[in-house]
Amino acid sequence: MKLSLRFPLVTAFATVLVVTAASALSSPPEPRSPSAAPRVAAIDTFHAVVREPARHARDLAAEYTVYRPADLRAVRGKLPVVVFGNGACRHTSNHVLIGTHMLLAAHGFLVVSVGGFGNPTYDEKGTPVPEVLLDGITWAERENRRADSALRHRIDTKRVAVAGNSCGGLEALVAGADPRVTSVLSLNSGFFADGRYGYGRAELAKLHTPVLFLDGGPTDQAHENTIANYDLVTVPAVRASNPSAGHSGFWYGVRNGDTDATIREEAVTTLVQWLDFTLNGDRAARAYFLGDACGLCGVPGWSVSAKNFRAGE
């Protein structure tokens, strides 16, 4: 099956324009008049991207790095928000998922990543602090109001996803109880039965939005937790699994132990489609997960389960 993400990963990175912190100081562009053209699906959208530090975050739980389309005038409507936590609950650096964050922003999302813009790579291992994701939402709300922000009145604070990889996924699952959240992504993650790291599976009952569980099969250390968490949630949920990825293959581009960038492409496609479905209400993106002929179901190596979705939901 031809993958929905139409840009090979190497081409995608060559296409994405990265602008440094100086771009954060530019004045906001004037909005263009609304267009009558039909909406373009997120997977078919591709913007040059700015990576910049989150300004005015000193009183929040962490520093943040922001990824957004470079030309905000080219964005139709306001930007949905994705606040992203890191594997190992890293709260100072976010180097592992830089490529993933860039590609999500290229497809029309504002990504607020936990970790400072200029911080060096740390071999950091923390414990879950869901406040770092909740304060990422707060930062986006403030930035949407801040008079000298390039993002003023360009952020849709009613369309907010919280996401995280591994330990960061625990942060996302806890933060998902916040009423400001619209969608949750638990990536190679899930609560332990023994409540390890301070949060147990009772937290799942607090969720109120659709949840995507993504795992890399039996060699993924989060595999059993993913299955158990998916089985327990009562909200609409999808579990997508590819046993060739293990715990980190989706993000490092490793399939069955060998370098293969296409598996990261498949994972990013899955995230983009989920965000377009749950934040934007895109019908084609919905069909990527739901139904016997779902798009992801036809991608070799992937299995998909879904539950608690009503017809048309």
C-alpha cells in the first residue's frame, strides 16, 4: 500500500525550513482574508517550519521549544496545539523527538515540546510530572493573547492534544484529565499495574477524550501496559501496533533492529492522521483508524484495534 505521508523522510527534512530564535522576535504578519477553498487534509499539507524557544515561560513548570509553520499567513484558520512530553521524562532537553516535532508542525500543528531550545543533550532520567504538559497548554493560551506574539490570535486553544513517549506518555495520560485537553496520545507507554512512578491505572477513569495507544509489539517494554491500558479505558480509543519497532524504532527509524527511515514515516503518518481526526474532525483521517478497511490496517506490519466510537464520531 502507498503510504499517506507523501514525502520520504530525507526529502521532508530537506524541505523543512528551520529558523532559529531570531524569528521569535519578528512582528506578527497580517492575517490573510479567509479563503473559500475546501479544507486540505493535514496529511496533504506541508509547511516550512520554525523551531524557536518559548518566550515568557519563566514561571511555568519547564522550559519549552516551539515548532510551527514559518509562514503563518499560509495557514488556513488557527493552529491546533500538541504539547509533547519526552521519553525518560526528560524535562530539560528534547533532542530525541526533534524530527517528529518538525514534521508534525509541517503538517499544520503548533507543537510545544517540553525542554529548552538551546539546552544540550542530557542523559536525563526523571519521573512523571504532568504539570509540565499542563503548563505547556497554559503557555499556548498566554501566547495566543500576548500583544507582541507572532502567534497572537492564531492558536486554537479549544483543540489541544497532549502526547508523550515512554515515561512522557504517563505524563500525557495523567494530563489528559484536564478539561482543556481534546485528544491524548500514549506512545510506547502506559500505567503499570503496581502504580509505579506514582500513578496507577485508576487514572485512566479520569480521561474524557479519545486516546491513541501506539506500541512496538512484544519487544517493546511498554507492550503489556499498552494492551492493559487500552482494555481498561472507557473513552473512544485506538491501539495501533507494529512489532518490528520495539520500544524506540518509531522515533529512531529502526525496523527489526536495522536502520529503516520508513518506519518513522509510518509512525508520523499515524500521528498526523490521529491529530487531524481528533482535533480537526477530518473524515478521511477518521477512516485511517476506523472500519474494516481502515487505512492503517492496510499498511504491512501494522495491526489496529478500536473501541467506544459511535457511528459518525
